[in-house]
Amino acid sequence: MPVFAWSLLSLGGPSTRSLVLFLLLILAAPCLAAPPDLKQPNAYAVVIGISQYREEGIPKVVYAAKDAEAIAQVLEKQAGIPKSHIKLMIDGKATGSDFHKLGDWLKIKVRQADSTVYLYYAGHGTPDAKTSEPSLVPWDGDPDFPNTLYPLATLYAALEQLPAANIVVWLDSCFSGAEGRSVLAKGTRPFRLEMDKLAPSALKKVIVMAAATGKQMSSDYDKAGHGLFTHAVLTGLQGGADTDKNGLVTLQELYPYVKRQVVDTAAEELTREQTPVLLPGEEVLATKGGFPVALAIPGGPVPLKPTVSLSQAEQELKALEEQERQVDEQAKQETLKRQIEKKKQEIEQKKRKLELAKVMPYEGALPEGLSNQSDAKVLQRDASGCLWVETVGRIPFGRDDSREQARGKALSSARARAVAFESALGVVPGRIMMEKIMQEGPQDAGSCVNCQYVVHYKACVVLLPEQSEAQAVKAPSYSTPKQQVVEMIGKDGAPMRLVSEGEFLYGENNKRLSLPAFYMDQYEVTTALYAEFMADTGWKAPEYWKTGGIFSTATWKAHGQKPVVGVDWHDADAYCRYYGKRLPTEQEWEKAARGTDGRTYPWGNDAPTSQQANFNRGTIFQDYEVLVNVGSLEDGKSPYGIYDLAGNVWEWTSSDYDSSRKVLRGGSWSAYASNMRSASRLDNTPTDRYNGIGFRCAKTP
């Protein structure tokens, strides 16, 4: 205390002493600590709560949806995470498809090395009946069908790939099948789940805080209107866990608080054992638990108000879900009938083929004006009754011409020769049953001052109608697609395939829709085509254009036929409109990929391989090397002959996901196998220019 102040205090009266004390407080004010503040602009959170499952046999998790809403509220208010960085998935918004898209959503969002990722799940867990591997149960999941579940191992693999400094997972679920938030497949008994299955020790980045040990249940706490574990997490984040009273809650403080609260409350009020666990082990707190998770509320935790009236919401939800269940059941019956009828047709077709010789040479006269020569010849008639012809298309092009345009014209020329065979054979032209490009490329290229683009083409046409009954075999009938192959060349020189009008099976639930006919680009838009668009319009270059080596002469040939990436929705829309085309709707995109038989992938129902799709190539984008040339994966084309509808790049559509986001389809080079499904969807902001996003165009006839 200054000497003059001491003198005034000792000599002055009461009023003098009060004045001196007031002055001393003003002088001391700068030394008082400012209240803490917590902002996490590089933090992202996925919050999932499933109370009511689609399957009637799965018990309701009473407070799960409310738990998730409360966690999302605290992460925004107390943890300082921007609301746009929090993905909230409640009940029907947490389907199996939504779970499988989480990895890609996080890949797009999490790009900074100092990022923090939080994932919260409240709902049922279940162990695999054979391997005991734990899985989360999506809204449309069923423990009796393992492929409808979401394994924890898949979740951890996706999180471990993220370039984040801190990753925290909260699981208010259990996986033993005992009671509470856990379910079992029929015929399976509850058991003790080993903790290394719940979170393997090999985890490097992810810290998991689980509600209970492998043999216990995760309890509801009716007094608080939350799950017991979630209630402890909420009160801890609000300040109950702020043991050093500095206004911030760290993971080092949160876990001991949650563990103590859950253990004591379960024993004293619920008369059972429940012990939260930290995985891969509590020792990680010493090295990775010091970062602040939330800002404590002055005065301690406060009650959280539910965002909806739970009883009213439950009644409305139950009525709607009953209606949905009835519709789904009716759709399943109709689908089953169609599958049975299709199977009968397939059996009849196979029986007919077995009665034929394996290969039957064509013995009829060649059409007038055509002969077996180097550019057009009849090959053979096979066991299915197809007459195969081989043709060659040759188109000259110079240094300044587009090789892609020459390719399209050469293919059209080769196909026209095959159609000429059909006309001369007395068959309605254009009814090509199957086709295959045997070989293609520039010939005598050199400097391309005067070279040709050559396409060797093989097509199956129907048989001669004047053949005898002994020789004639009807052309095979196909349920997908109903129309025959028809192609046009767009104004940008890109070939387009016709997708005929009619019904098809759409979405995860195979809803039957009908669309008018449309054309779809056979290939994704390439860097070479996009470069021409830029030259014609002066449009800005895509992201990764320079770093991807596109401006390098040495690498242009290597990357010119790869799909352009780093284009946002507005770029893609402008390109398509410039050439008199448009972006496809997501319904058009899915029909072009699946055909009309409801297949899982463009090629059928077999799991994807590298022969069919370019996927699961990691997360590092280097000079377009992770991409493959468009149309190079012959085994992956769709029933309409359209290539790369699974993998390589996600593709923009014209469809809105919500008021601020657009739908993408198809998966990318970095996506997982589950994203190769033709019904898989992803959403993104129209201005995002990501290295896994490209596009193709559509056109109304």
C-alpha cells in the first residue's frame, strides 16, 4: 500500500478511509484476471441420437434424441463450436447411408492440423453374433442383418485418417446385449465384451469415453430426463468438472468427474453398477487430455430446456413411423413379386441357351455393298443368338483440334457402320444389343499436325429374320435397360447416352419412380474439355489446376483425360449451360447408374474392386495421380454404357439437399467402398472446390 494512503487511513475519518479504499480498488482492477473465453473455429462435431428405430422389434431409447440435442447445444454455447460446424442427426436423419457418409463429410470439413473433432452417439449398440465385434445401430439397422449396422472399426478408421490434433468420441451406448442401450440378434445371448474390441489399443488419435464397461448396461436417469452418462457429461461440460476453477473444462478434468458421478449415482439411486471407461486407457489424459473442451458456466451447471415437447413429438413420430412401416412393407411385397418373376425369366433364358451350341458361325450372305474388310466385317453368331460385327472409325484431326471431339466422331463413325449392317440385314437400325470398344487412340500422332483418331468397335446385332427356324435364335431380352443403346455427341464433343423413359427403383428403400427420357454424358468432364471451355469463355481456373500439373506440357498428356476436379457447383452449372446441357437431377443420376432392376452398383451387386471403381486411395491429392482416365474401367460401366458412376470423383447434381447445400453422387478416389453404392448421397455447399469433386452433364431430348 502506498505510504500516503496508509497515512490517510490512519489519520482520516470514516469518509476519508472509504474514499481511500475505493481508490485502491480502482488501482488494483487491471491486476484482476479477465473471464476466460473459448472459441474453436477449427472444431467440428457430429452428434447422433436415435430414440425410435424403424424396426418395431428394436426397443425405444427414451432419451437418446433429447440427449443429442442437449449435447449439440452445449458444444455450441459452452465449447465455442460454430453452429454450421455441428452435424446433428436425429432418428430418421441417422440412416445407415448417413452413417457411411460421415467419413467423407469430415474429410471435406477437417483440413487444418490444429482441428478438433467431437463425435457423440446415443442409441443402441450391438455385438456381431459371430465375431462379437461391436457396431452402432443406425435408424434403419437391424441386428439380425449385420450389413445394416455400422461397425465401430469403420468409424475409428475414418476418424484416424483425419488431419486433426484432437479427436474425442462419446458413446452413450453399450454392446454386451444385456439391457439398456444394447440389442442382440435373435438367438444370441448377452456376454462380456472385451474392451479392446470397443476401442483397440492401436488408436493413435482417437480418445473414446464410453458409458459403461463391456459387461454393464448404459442406464437412463429419469430424474434428469437424460441418459445417466450423458447427464454427467452435460453437467461436467457446463462447469461441474472445472476442478481448478479457472473457468475452463479440460478432458483431464471431465473424465474423472463423469466417472465419479456415474458410479455414485448408479450405486446410490439405481442400485446397479455402471462405470464409464476411457480408451485406449486413462494414461492418455496425461499426454492428450489437457486441451480445453468447454467454458464453465459461472455459478455451475444450469438445466437444459428441450427443444421440442417430447410427449407431443413422440406421438406424432409414432404415427408417422407406423404409416411409413406400412408403406415399406407393401413396397417390399411388390419388390419380391417382381424379383420372383425376373428370376423365372432368367431361368427360362438360361435353359434355352444351354440347348444351343456354344458358337454358331454365320453362314448367310453379307449385306449388299458391304464386305469383310479391314474396317467392317461380320464375326460370328454366339450361343445367345447375337450376331457380332466389328467396325473401325477413323477421324483425322490436327494440332489445333480437340482429341476428345475426334474420339467422339470416330466412335460415332464406327457405330454407324454397325447400324449399316443392321439396315442391310433387314433389322430395325439402332437396335444394338451390346457393344464394346476393343481399342482406341491416335494413330501416327507425332506432333499431331495430321493424325487420325481410331476406334476399333465391336457390336452385337439381332439375327437375320430370313434364317430358318433351326438357325434362328431370338435376341436376348433384357429387363435393364429396356431401351437399346443410343448415343449423341454434345456440343463440347463429349458422347452422351440415352436413358429411356420409364420406371426404376430409387434410393435406399427402392422406391419406384418414373422419369422421362434424357441424355447423360458417357464420361466425366475431363481436364482437356474444361480447358477448352476456359479458353472459349475466359472462365476462372479450377482449384488445384496449377498444383495438379495441368499447366505443365510434360504432364498434359497424362492428365488430359482425367476428370477435372476443384470445380464448385457454379463452375459445373456454367460449363453445362454453355454447351446447351445441364446438370442432372439426383434421380436422373441414380437411374443412369442403376438401370431399372435396383442393382446396388452400376455393374451389379458384387462388392466393388479396383477393376470397377477408383476408390479408397487415401487422403493425399498429388498432381491428379490418384485419378484414372475417364472410361478406363470397363468392368464398372452402368447398364446404359456410362462410365465412372462409382468412384473417381463425386459429381455435382442440380438437386438441393436443403436450402443451402447441393447433392453430390458417386463417391470419389478417397471414398470408402460403402460410398460406391449408387444410392449413396453426399451434400456440400455450392461454393466448395474440393479435390474429390467433379461433374458430368445431362440433356433433355
